[in-house]
Amino acid sequence: MVDQSYLRLYHAPRTRSLRVRWLLEEMKLPYTLESVAFAQRPAGDEAYADIHPLRKVPALADKGRVMFESVAIMQYIMGRYGPTDLDVKPDEADYDLFLQWLHFGESGMIMPVTLLLAHTVLLPEKARSDVIARSAKADTVKALALLAEHGLKGREFLAGDRFTAADISVGYMLFLLKIIKQMDDAPEAVKAYFARLTARPTWIAASAVEESPV
């Protein structure tokens, strides 16, 4: 059996490390949580550069090996410490949908959501662009419509007729939209989906101190 006691997650509230923490809670794996100061950029201190050369979060250390891409970390944990129902296997009918939405949560949503975040909340007001904010909002609306129509129509979750890591990936992006108050005009199917995700005890445990404003 693989020793799970070495799992060490470098984490900051409201960052992508929340995905990994949520997955670890779902899988009931023991792990050590290392808080990384995120108020300044780059994150952490000089010593943290030995863990993540770009000084971002997350990072996961496992017996001397380190990973720092949140979706890749989730795939690694499921593969190494599974089997788990959070994964959808190649011989399952929804394997394609699982991979699509697992990566859509990062590659498909990250640009509009982060631009919207930056130009409505994060950047100093003088550095914000209304043009960029409007464009990012329009692209975010399209992404949420795609999620409602092609991901959630007739489904409670995105793949495999169950909650999976794909829901964690996408759910994190919806969380970012919620905390910057950009979920009010989301499709009803998306809002109901997000309510289902955030009612899970594992989400509540993983995000216990995550709800303060960005």
C-alpha cells in the first residue's frame, strides 16, 4: 500500500489549491496543509521558491516529488491513491465528457474569469479597464451558457452520473465568480448545480475559511 502520510499541500485561500484540498477531503486522504502567504506577489517567501519556482499555489509534495498544476495534481492523486469514484475510467461511457469538463474548468474558463476578477476587483481602480471587463464578462456568460446547455442539461453532475473531479475543477471557477458577485445572472441550471456542489460536507470542510472577499 502506498504511504499517504507524505502528502503535503501548499495552500492559500481562494486559490486553485482549493481544488486539491477538496479532492483530498473527498478521498479522505491524510495530508498536511502548509499555508502560503498570498497577500503579496509572488506568494510565500524565498524558501517557498524551492517548492514552487514561480512562487504560486498550489504545490503538492509527495515523498520528495513536487507538482504544481492543480488539475494535474488531482489526476496524480486519483491515479496514485485510488481507485476512486471521483475518476471516470476509459472503459466508462462518459470518459470523454469527464476529460473535457475536467480541463474546461481550467483551460476553458480561466482566461475570462481571471480577467473579470482582475478588472473588477483585484487591480487598483486606475489600472482597471472597462473594455476588458465587459469583454471578459461576455466570454464568461458564454462559458456558463455552454456549461448549462452542454454539461448540465438532463444531468446533476458533469460526467459518469456522479460527482467527480470534473465537478471540482469547474466548481472552483464558479466559486471565484460567486465571491466577485458575478453569479447572479448565471443560468438557473448553473446556480442549482453550484448549490449542489457547495452543499457537500467535503466542500464545507475544504472551504471553511475561503469565503472572505478577494
